[in-house]
Amino acid sequence: MAKRLGKNRIIAETGAGQHGVATATVCALMGLECIVYMGAIDIKRQAPNVARMKMLGATVRPAMSGSKTLKDATNEAIRDWINNPVDTHYIIGSVVGPHPYPDMVARFQSVISAETKKQLHEVEGRENPDYVVACVGGGSNAAGLFYHYLDQPEVGIIAVEAAGKGIDTGESAATSALGREGIIHGSKTLLMQTPDGQITEPYSISAGLDYPGVGPMHANLFRTGRGEFISITDDDAMQAGLELSKLEGIIPAIETSHALAIFETRKFNPDDVVVINLSGRGDKDLNTYIDYFGL
């Protein structure tokens, strides 16, 4: 799309680094300049993905303002985009930002639910599970998993947010519990904010969930009751990630670990078919796992 628009400079924002690596990869393939904005704190805690981006030829620019995480990286990317409209194309990594980005990203990510339908038909003889579960920061992976099930009410939608150190601790990113209607990055959505409308700094041990809002699609799922929202603390998420590693030989991203953690409290019937989206690999989070568990 950028080439057809005559633009040779690509910018992106990233929290966990997965989107940054994907953008750097395609830019290397197509010979385009790539600049990735990333919060200074996220650069430290997601070092393996930062190294991948740099090896692929991308420039990683730290966001030094605010909480120095995903929100601030998005701020810097939008500032760059506004100042360089002629030669720059912005590839947004979540279902956030001004229209048409939330819709575009959700449609692109819908390959996830399309593949889910295909695999379920092969394994279970049915395309629709009883529940789909995904972690939600901005919510791109969740939008992809939910997409083809949005208008199928027999499929329960469960969105899992980061409660950080606890919803009431002041160090949380549980937007459904703490947010109200507001505007961020060009979208009206559910947003953590002070009484006078200033954005509240979020916190999560996972870089990809450390965001003070959700995409407008998820805000609508919450407002209408179509989606069930559950908040999971750092501690519960880390334990769930370790459990999956030991039981299945899959080391999940800490973002994904939040979705896995709901099974300690959210009860299902024994014959329910539940699909969980594993939104990323845990190799980017190994240092966090090591520090947390003293491995």
C-alpha cells in the first residue's frame, strides 16, 4: 500500500515488539526505510525483539515521555506521521488510532478466526467453539480471534485485561473496570482517565497490555455486554505462563499468560470447547520470567 501511495518511509509503534519485528521484516523485504517507536521501558524488557528489529535494519526510537510504554510510543508515532505526511506511511499495530485503522487492523487480523474455524472443523467437526478467549491491551489479537464470531451469539467472547498489581492499587491496566468513555489517539473508546479527562498512566508486567484504553471495537463489546471482560493480576498471569510451559512445552508471551490465568476462577463445563489465542512467544519475555521466578 505504501509503495502504491508513493511513500518510501514506514513508521510503526510497538509495545511487546511483535508488531515492530513484523514491520521491520516486511520493510527489509521491500527495501523501505523503517522506524519503530517503542517506550524506553519496553525497550529494556523486550530486548530480544529490539535486537531482531535492529538486525533487520530498522531504527528503534525510544519514547521518553509519560510511562515510557505503549501509549507513549503511539504518541510519538502519530507526531511523526503528522509532521511527515508526504513520504511516510504509518502501520499501526493494534485496533486503535483514527479511522480506518481500527477496522483495517481487525480485518487483517481476522485470519486468526478464519483459521480457528478451519482447524475446529477438522478436529471437532464444528466451526464454532463455545468460547473464544484472548488477552486485550489495545486488542489486535483479540479482534482477530473474535472477528468471525461477533454476530454468532452462541459463541461466548471473553476478553482478558491486565489488572497489574491489583485493580485498586493504582498500578493497573484494567480498562473495563477503571475506564470510562473518552478519546485517545483519534478514537472514542473506553479509557482510564482522571475526573478532568487526563489519561491515567497504566501498569502491567506485560508490555503489550500496558495501555490505558482498548480499541473501540472492544469498548463496544463491553458496553453492549457481548463480551465478558476479566482482569488478571501480574502474579496470576506469571503462574499461568509457567504452568503452560510445564504442561505443554509452550513458553507463552506474558500477554497470553493473562488469558490462560482465567481457568483458576472462571468455570466452564467439562464438554465446552474453549479456544485461547496464544498471541506471542515467550522468548521475548525470558528475562522477566527469570527475574520473577529467580530461575
